[in-house]
Amino acid sequence: MEPSANDQNDLVDWRRAAAIAGRLAMPGPTAERGQLESLVDELRDAAGRAAVHVAEIAQLEAADGTDPKDVSNVLVVDRARWAQANAQMFGVMTGDVEVPSGRGARAAGAAQVGGVLALLSTKVLGQFDPFTPQGRHVGRLLLVAPNVLHHERKLKVDASDFRLWVALHEQTHAMQFAAAPWLAEHVRSRAAELLNDLTGEGARPDLVGSVTRALGDDGGGILDALSPRQRTVFEEVGAVMSLLEGHADVTMDEVGPSVVPTVRRIRTAFDARRDQASKGKGLDQVLRRVLGLDAKLAQYRDGAKFVREVRRSVGTTGFNAVFASAQNLPLPPEIADPRAWVRRVHG
């Protein structure tokens, strides 16, 4: 699971970024060998079962007729391998982004990206990557075993239920991209457009100033470095991510106790811990602001509210119109005003 060979035209030295992330990533909690093997086996099994439940609950099917179980290439990974996989994914996503001049810029970028990925590797439970080619699969589903183990211990929840619950979220993402084969390129191209603006000729984002503001009480963060045009693209991508994350959160809870008996207990405990983390102080607060983790939390909540309100208005089939074309994706203001999306798309 290594990044592709170095290309001097890459935005960042992705191989170096992966190596740095792998060295810096903390290994996470430990357990006896038998327990770890059982964890890996159960996560793989949970991913397969989750795919079937998601297809039924979300009423989605792959555009090419692929069986839900075969949409994802399921990989159970440690933190270092998750970070390396993401370096590879970012390399694919940024393949046509304008490259800053000089080898020093690529090397500096590798150090920055590697450090960020190492930090994030401790927080991610799972991820669906629709961008890195996976042969007959729509994408690869990464389940981060040490983080799942850490959270189920901290939350004191049923381990088997929690593992299936996590897999349900990621398999929802898999079915989203399988149902809308245009979606991955749409997200990739919009993200590349933003990156081109930030790294192209004459681009001078005030990243140092952003970090300084994040240290203060107002905590402006990276968003303060964006021009009005860049912020527009950022918000459009953010609206799509709110949709996808909110939809996955709603789906993973809608399975109900017949599939995940302790689903309500897990959701309550998970949200309480997530809220607590968002109120962290000191270095944790700075990292959350600079890396946009607080914005990520808002995406889940705003997106879930959008999904629920649209479904109440036009049902699951009506909601699934979002996957018909890029024109049907919610605009940034519509995430906060679902009725506006319903009027625009359904009349």
C-alpha cells in the first residue's frame, strides 16, 4: 500500500510524505495476539454484512449492478498504513495540480503532509477512498483497527456492535459513490481547482497568519487564508461532504436494534465523546482549528439534519435524487435550508 513512484511533477513528494507519516504515527493500544486477530477478522466480516444492510436501508444500488459486498476492497489497517494510503490517495487526487517551483517546496510539503497525516491517523475509525484505482472495486474501504479498539474501550460499548456500526458508516460512503459513478471525479476536480488556486502562480495564502489566529481566542484557522473565490469553491465542496457524511451518519443509526442491538447506546456515547473532544483546550484546540476538525464535526450534524428533513418531505427515493447528477447536489445555502433544495430539485 505504498504511494506510486516519485514524480517530479507531483505537488508534493508523496513517497516522502508517506514515510514521514509512517514514522510519526503512534502505534495505538495493544492487546494479545489472539484478540488482535479476532478484531481484524470481525472487522472484515462486519464490512461485508454492513454492505447488505446499507443497500437495503438507503435504497441504493451500484450503477453498474455490482453486488454491494463487492463494491469495496476492504482493508483492515494500522495507523501507519492508513497514513500511507492517504498519501497515495492525495497523490492521485492532485495529479493535475500546478506544482510550486523548486524541490524545496515539494520536500517541505511532504514534511507538512506527513505530520498532519500522522496526527489524523490517531482519530480516524474508517474511511472510504473512491479515488485510488482498485480494479473491479469502486474504491477501497479502510478500517483502522487500533482506533476502533481504542474507541470501543473508551466508550465502554459492545465491541461487536461498535465494529458493525463503524462499518455501516463507511459502506454507506461506498454505496454513494457506486450509485453515482460521476461523484468521485466531481469531488476530485473541485478540490483540484481549489488547490490550483492555492499553489499556482502568484498564490500567497496567509498560512502563518492563520496559525497565529488559531492560537488566539477567535481561532480563525485556515479558512481565513482563502480569497472570496477560493472560499466559494471550499464551501461548495463542504456542502457535498456534509451531504455524504450526514447521510452516512443517518444510515448507520437507521439500521435499528434488530441489526445493532446497542445502536442507541453507541450513538449517545459516541456523540458525547465527540462533543467533549471539540471543547479541548491548548494544543488540541489549536490542531482542531488549523486542521478543520471542528468544521468536520459541523458537517456531520448539518448534513444529517439535511438528510432527515428532505426524507420527511419527499421520502428516501426523493432524497436519492441527489445521486442522479452533479446538478442535484445541494448548494451551500441549501444544507441549512433543505426545503430550498426540495423546491429546486422536485419543484
